Amino acid sequence: MATLEDVEMDILVTEDAPTREALDRWCARYPQYRRDLVDLFVWWTIDRLRPEPDYSAPLSADEQAMCDRLAEKALTRIRAMDAERRSGQ
């Protein structure tokens, strides 16, 4: 069974935007996570409405650590998806 974290990562990797149609698809696929998915899509929509941050400013140690963790999780998930794809061929 996919964890909420796995589902959220899949959404952020595969969807281009937080549309109503995408939310409905994911909620149909994972009804046990419906409330969490709604929260994710709300957060994502709000985030897209914000102005672009100043990326020239250095990250704090906490921000850098968070970015490192998220990048590692994304890479791990991408590698797992690639391995699944290869084993299915």
C-alpha cells in the first residue's frame, strides 16, 4: 500500500498543475488520503499564486537541510519508479 508521502511525491512529479481534475483523479485512486490530498492541492494552488522568491539570497541551514531531504526523497522515488518500469518490460 502506498504511503501518503509516496502519493504526494507521485502527484508532484507527474502533475503539471493543481487542477480540479487532477485532484479528483488522485482522490478516486486513494480515497483514504482524500483530506490530505485536498490540503496538498490547496497548498499547491496558493504557492503558485505567490510571487517568485528571490533565489539569489542564500538559504538558511534549515532551508538547505530541507531541500537536501526533499531532493533525496525525490531521487529515491524516481529510481524506484525506474526500477519498476524496467522490471515490467
